[in-house]
Amino acid sequence: MVAAGAWSRCSSPSTPTRPAGFQPAQAYEVAVANLAPNLPRREPPASAAELLAWAPVPLATQEIAVVMGVERAEAEASLRAAGALAEPAGSDRFWSLAAAHSRAA
């Protein structure tokens, strides 16, 4: 039984396919590749600075760690080494590049 609002699997090409429950980021990459096989695929970012330069909004530490495929502590060290700006948010932080931060101000 699938809970209301859960993503479901369907064999019809006209019905969206969504993975059920919590899924790692790679599951969404597979879903997108199946739905739109002609979309170009980007390589994972080489650094936290590259990821933040791409992102249109500040990202949380854990989001950065997941996208980069590293542990949270390694992501935070990479962010600090890149000189990223941290905005406290609950038990985490939202990170942005100094150049992006100054443009928004």
C-alpha cells in the first residue's frame, strides 16, 4: 500500500515515475535519466566552490556533502577552505560564495 502523496511506479509512458519513500540522490539521477535521456549529464563538482558557483541559492552543509559524495565534516572543511560565507540556520548553516553574497546585498 502506498501512502497518499507518495511517489509511485508506473509503466505508462504518459504517467510520471517517482521513487517511493526516501531515496539517495543517485535514485533521482536515474529517474531523470529515464524520463529525459537526452539531457546532458554534469560531472560531480570538483570542489565546494564550484558547486556554490553553480547554485542559484545558498546550500546547506548536508546538501553540499551529498552532492559532492563526501562526509559532512569534509564538506564543511572544503567550504571553509574556499572562503564560503556561512549563515547559521538551526543546527546547520547555509553556504554561499562571497561574490554571490555581495551581489545579493
